[in-house]
Amino acid sequence: MTATTLPSDPRWISYDFAVLRIVPHVYVGAFVPVGVMVHARTAEFIGMRAIEDGATLRARVPEIDHELLERYLRACRAVAEGDPSAGPVALAPPSERFHWLTAPRSDVIQSSPIHEGLCHDPRVALDELYERFVDIP
């Protein structure tokens, strides 16, 4: 949607989102979606939802150290939630945490490019995006 086609309903909240993905072989670039992050600045919301079941992770990306992967995903969620035990970056404002989590990197866990959307409730948008991009049968 462009600025001229935005709905006039003041309840609309703009948000940014990115798909969290596992890149088993970074040099190849193929990936498996495992989570979604949503940031709605005006609603002061940042949320992350990711596959937490070890069996599901093993089925999707069998050649990865799953215990390490689960720890990395928990650490990402802790940063998104602002958990002080996740280190200094978790204490940053929500927008800085979102951009830190979605920054381009050459690692096994990467984020997609950032996309935009409109919603009435960022939590509902997070669940819908998770179902659309990650919870694929």
C-alpha cells in the first residue's frame, strides 16, 4: 500500500516483519524458515515466534546441531523480549533490538529482508505471519 491508499481507520498499525531462517550451508544460500519477527514502532511492540520443538527442527534441517540451534533461537527470542540476561543488546529500545536481530549476517541463522504490513493487533499479525511462512505442512 502506498501512503495515498492507506485506510483512514485510525486503528491501523504499521509494522515491519522478517522471516527468521536457517541456512545450513551458508555458501549455498538455501534456507529453511523457522520463525518470524514483528516490530510495530508506534505500538511499542516487538515479538518473535519460532519453532521450539527439537523434533520439528531436526525434521526440517537434519544436518544442523539442534541443541546449539535451539539455544540460538532462545537467545534471539530473549533479545526480542528485552530479557536482561541476553546481554546489553536486549536492553536497547525495541527498534534497535529488531534491527540488530534482522541485520544481514553470514551465519546459520539469518533473517529475510524486512517487509511492511498493516494490522490492528501486532500479536495477531505475528501469529498469522508465523502460520503463513513457517507453520507449513
